[in-house]
Amino acid sequence: MRILVTGAHGQVGKELVTLLERKYEIYGYGRDELDITNEDQCKLRINEIKPDVVVHCAAYTAVDLAEGDKDSAYKINAFGTRNLVVPTEAIGAKFCYLSTDYVFDGLAKEPYNEFDNTNPQNIYGKSKRAGELLVQSLSSKFFIVRTSWIFGLQGSNFVKTMINISSRENTVRVVNDQIGSPTYTVDLVRFLAQLIITNKYGIYHVSNTGNCSWYELACAIFEELGISIEVEPCTTDDFPKLAPRPKYSVMDHSFVRINGFEELPHWRTALRSFIQELRE
């Protein structure tokens, strides 16, 4: 089976390529190898390779910068997605699109399932939702995988940031009024590898089970590492940012369970595994 992966040097894409290349013929491309905003280049590359599956991990993810750079966010997350979906559909291949919990407004009182209405509150979320809509309308064989609070070995993420801060500070302030579900890239890509070989198309919410605030996650990180540092809870208003964040973006994994897949491990178990990976 031939699989094309975009964003192959990113946090999820690199982990996915490493896993899949053990078993499949993998074509992993970063932005320098494949410009997804170039329609002709996308069409040419897909027609040359003729992949059985395209896994689209590339994205504009600078949440705050997107507020002042709307065109770039949409050009990459919507237009770029369309450029990949159209030739993928033309050759009859499957399309897997990595999306985000930011398509929701965060006003819910219970976990969002895959069939709940979306209502993104920032440009990043709106552009990713636009990408979802294009996938749904242009592909007959699609998987949309919404995930959240990603951490792993590749790239920058909250867990790494907290570890770096602990090496130079005695105190850290972390917001305690944003609730979500952390997702370990190792667990996420294992699920993606299982999903894309099936015909169980649709929208999936995929994160580690359980939920926490950023404050609770920070406390857990230091506890797992055995680091003594004072973690002070604060509110989102104490750290004003350009882009509004959902206060509650916990996702229910209904479609994962209904389709017979196993849910990802608890986020605390995943965190422990990641810290062990860092130590190795």
C-alpha cells in the first residue's frame, strides 16, 4: 500500500511516517518538498505516486498569528486541503484529514461528540473547519480526525515547555480555566495507522481518555518528573492572547467506540510513557 503524508516533518507527521514506513511504501513531504498551496504541484505529485491513502497533517497552526493573517490560514488550511482532496478523489484514493478541537466554541458542559454542531471562535479554528467542509464535500472516502492538546517527541508542545521552564524557574503560573484532553502523538499515530486501512469513513474524535486543565497537566508533569516547583493557578484573563481559546474542548470518542476501535489510554498513562521516552 502506498501512503502519502503531508506535514511529514511536523509533530504528528514525522511520528506517523516513522511508524508506517515499517510496513508500507511511504511518501512523506514537508513544506519544502510539497507546497500544498500550489494546485498544479499537488495534482502532479498525487498523479505520479498514485497513493492508496493521503494523510494530510500539514497545517497553519500559529493560532494567535492567524488572527492578523487570515488569508494565510485559509490559504493553507482550506485552499491547500482542497488542492490535495480533488486529485486524491480523482484517483479513487482515501483521504485522512487531521483537524482540531478548536472547531468548537467551548461553551459545552459535557464532552463534544462527532455529531455536535461546530462553532469555531478564532481564525485558526474557522480555517480548519473550512478544510473539514471541503473534505466532506469533495471526497467520497474520507476520515476527519479531530484531536487536541498534542504532545510528543517532535516539535514544541506544552509538556516540553513546562520541562524547559522548570530548569530555570522556581515558580510557574498556568491557567486552570481551560479544560481539554491531552493527546500523545505515539497513541494518535497508532490509531491513524489502524483507521486508514479500513473503510470506516467519517469524523472521529481522537485524544487520550480523561481530561484536565492546563494547570492540572502542569502539576502532573512535574510530579512524574519528580521536580519540585511551585505551580500557581491563574485564569485565561491573566494571560490575554489575540485568539480566543475554548474554555472546554473535551471530546467524546463516540465514533471510535461505535466502529469497534479501542480508545486511547488515559492521558496520565500517556504522559508517563512520554516522559519515559524522553529519558531514553
